[in-house]
Amino acid sequence: MVENYCKDENTIMLCVSNALVDLENCKGLNVCRKIDFEGKRTIGVLTKCDRLDIGQESKVLKKALVDSKFLKYGYRAIINATPQ
């Protein structure tokens, strides 16, 4: 059902991914790549960036930077306020 809506050329796809999971294993991103193989209509969103361990954040951000070349609109990171 989702693919039927996303095939419309006027639809912008919002691909929400958990930052704690490897982007290559993200099913939503794979569906977006299958439908929008040029990445012209896809926006990536990384959630739970505030839960990344120190040192792990640079690894995730590097992968997102490499992958953002695929997405015209790139990635956005969601960071919730923490007590620190």
C-alpha cells in the first residue's frame, strides 16, 4: 500500500531511521531507494541520536554523510533534551 502512494512523482518520502541501527539494514531506506533510486524525493531523518555512545556518534554521522549523497534533501537528526 505504501509503495502505491510513494510511486506518485509529487510525493516526498520521509524516511525515518533509528540512529542506533545500521543504515544499511534500514528497511524503510531500502524501500525508498527502490522507488526513488535517484533520491530526488526522499528526506532522511535519524532518531535517537541523543542515545548514541561517545565515539559512536561520529561513526553514525559519517555513514549518514556518505549516504546523504544519495538523498537530494539529505538527513536531519533528532536530538531530545537530556539531563546532561
